[in-house]
Amino acid sequence: MRCPKCECIEDKVIDSRSSKEGSIIRRRRECTKCSHRFTTYEQIEHTQLMVVKRDGRREEFSREKLLSGIAKACQKRPISQQTIEDVTQDVFDTVSQEFSEEVQGREIGERVMNALREIDSVAYVRYASVYRRFEEAGDFVDAVKKLETKHDTATYRLPGI
């Protein structure tokens, strides 16, 4: 590590702490030349997950792009920034854990829509309108009708009832 003040490469670690549930290590360092103290963060570098788009293109799975899309859907809605961050992190973590090299874009979109459906119906329809490329008013009506049907997969109708 180079000292941000004098650019010396000699330093010593004064303190190390785990943060963000153990996924990042925070280190306080001191330059041996000028005694300037600074903080560094260390985290595991994962192999980059690629998203396969509808047209076959591939691009890196980006948490920032995911956050941007969710935030746009939630714009001017009574949804806290923390909730938006939590949804983003949940989707990002589950996709990163389940897929190692490539993931279809639809997998990510469906997960975001399921999460938004539970939080805010307007945000859900907004996200669905972009994700599913709504072109007519009927597409919006269909999406709203889907909101009315419950997704209770744990309850099954018994035969003869």
C-alpha cells in the first residue's frame, strides 16, 4: 500500500476489523516514513458473473446497474432508500451465489419483480413495464391483473373440494 500523503510503500497495520458481516476487512495503517494514518478495505475478489441479454450479448453483472433499475421503479414512491438497498443486495447476493459464470437476464428480472411485488405494486408495474417491454395499454392491464392473483404456493386445493 502506498501512503496517500508521501507515497512511501512501507507501512504497518495498527488495527484490523471485520465489517459488513465478515465480507470486508477494515485495516488502519500507519506510514513508517511520515506517520500518516489511513484506512484500507480488503474484500474477496469473485470471478466476474456475466449476464446474457435477450439478444445474446454478454455484460458484467453490475450491482450499480441493478440498484439504478430498482431505484427508478421506486421513484416518488413511499419506499425508503434502505429498502431499495436491501432489495438490491438480496437479489445481487442470491444471483451471485446461485450462478458462477453466466446468468440469463430474465432470471435477474424475475427476482427483482418478485421482490418489488411484495413491497409496492406501482414499483412492480413500473419495473415490469421496462423489463417486459410493454407496448400497449393492455400490457399494463394484464400486469395489474396479475397483482390481484395471490402467489400462495403453500396452499393446495384438495381433490373433491
